[in-house]
Amino acid sequence: MAKWGQGDPRWIVEEREDGTNVNNWHWTERDATSWSKGKLRELLVGIAVENEAGRCEISELKQVEGEASCSSRKGKLIFFYEWNIKLGWKGIIKESGAKHKGLIEIPNLSEENEVDDTEVNVSKKKGDGNILKDLMKTAGTAKVREALGDYLKALKTEFTMGMILPTKAMATQELTVKRKLSETTLQASSPVALGVRIPTVALHMTELFDTAIEQLYRIFTVKDLVQKFSKSPAVLEAEKGRKFQMFDGNITGEYVELIVMKWRCRNWPEGMLLFALNFVPTLGQTELQLDCKGVPVCEEENMKFCWQKQHFEEIQGLLQLITLNG
């Protein structure tokens, strides 16, 4: 497969504002290298494993060499990625308090191999501490492969938002789709700027959290807590009319009301969707209700995946840590 930027220019269609890649027929490419490096760092650094003998944690991303890209042809997505990754880990033996360091090397993460078959090599600096090395080779390797799997899921969903453009066939789905579809043409408030009428759906999601309303509300409005569950820098001030950034600038928006947010991915065209979060008390728990109108049908599953994986599941993990730490 040709590497990024080396495709035959006769077959590559540059992104155009008028979206003239009719029915997604022509070959389009998007470079995922920079995005992937950030995503790999986000998913791998901080992984921790522990047993009765000791505790280890991946402390840094020492090296990430390679590239990734996504291509579209005839409405199908084709992925290319090839990475050589080196991670630094550190650990402590509980009984003696001795600290040790080592490396994790992933010499070939590529589409040629399944994630479960990806080679993961663990080494340690000279001296004692093999008990920590064994912990990283077993439980640590399993968590690393899980994180690599999460990267590939995000590459194929989060990164590819908007690559498969709505077609004329999609526009006729308003007559047959068994959902409550918007009857208005998508304008600036939608993440897809096309001069055709396309079907949209009202997105509704719920998640139950073992915490009080006040605590869950704070997680969405307090900068430090947002950064903890998103595991990335955030810029926000939860006041009406204030702008915010999450996931290291990949998500930007504005607080319309508390808590109603305008929300968009960085790789979308200008314009934002309007999300409303409602917090409902239920017997010592809080049900979070998320509603959004005007979501293109072709983006519905991607949107659900991002909210479930990057918001709900991460917040559940953060709440467990807060509970354990008192």
C-alpha cells in the first residue's frame, strides 16, 4: 500500500467545501499520524498493574515512530498504520520498597497483525526486581494490548468522522428510516456542511452513576476533574456563554446553559451540535441523560461510541478512584 502522500494524484480527491466526491466514489486520504501519536500517548501512559508483590506503571512514551492514514474508496474505509513504540515503566516492590525501571517495546503494530498477536517485549535494567518484570510481562502486556485495541477502535470511528459523506441515496432514507428524523436541512449547527438534504436523528443516551448529583455535576464543570477523566489538558470555565476545550483541543464548545453545551470535534467543519445533559437522582445514584438533535444518521454510531468510551466509562473509573481514596 502506498504511504501517506505517495498515492497517484490522478485518483486522489482533495477535501472540498462543496463535497463533490459524489457517492464517495473517488479515492480520498487523511493523514492520521499526528492524531495517532497523541492518542497512543493518551491510552498507554499511566497504565498501572498491581499484585501482592508489587506495583508497576507505564511512566512515559519514549519513542513512537511510524505513520498512519485512512483512505476512502467507493464508500469503504481502508486503514494503514505501522508503528514502532518504546515505553518506559517503573515499579516498586511492596515488601522491600525497592524501585526498578524498565522498557516495553512494540516493534511492529500494523494492520498485518491482530492486536492479540502483536509482539510486546518487556525488559528491566540490571539488578533484582524480576518479580516486577514478570508482572509487566503478564498483566502489563495484557493491558497494553487492550490499549492498542482501543487505539484502533478510535482510529476507525473517532478519527474517521465525516470521511464517508452522505450520498443521494442517504437523502431518500427520510421516507423509510424508522426513527424520528429532523425535517430541516442541516445548516451551520451541523457537523456536515453539504448543500443536500440529509436525514438526521435525535440522539438519546443514559448512564447510571453510583454518586450524588453534585459530584457528577462537578466532574463536567471543574477543570481538574475534567482533565482526570479525559486524561488530557482542558480549558474551561463553567459559566453561561464561556468557551471550553477538552481532550487536548480535539473537542471545543460553549456553555449555553448549565449544563447545555455546544460541542464539536476538531476535524469537523465549522458549526456545532447542541448537547443537553440532565442529572436525575435515583435511589442514591444519578442517571445522566444526554440528548442531542440534528445528528446525521451516518454519524450516530460514531457519536455513541465516543460518548460511551471517552466520557461515561472514563467517568465511571474516576468515580471508583475517588471512592477508594475517600
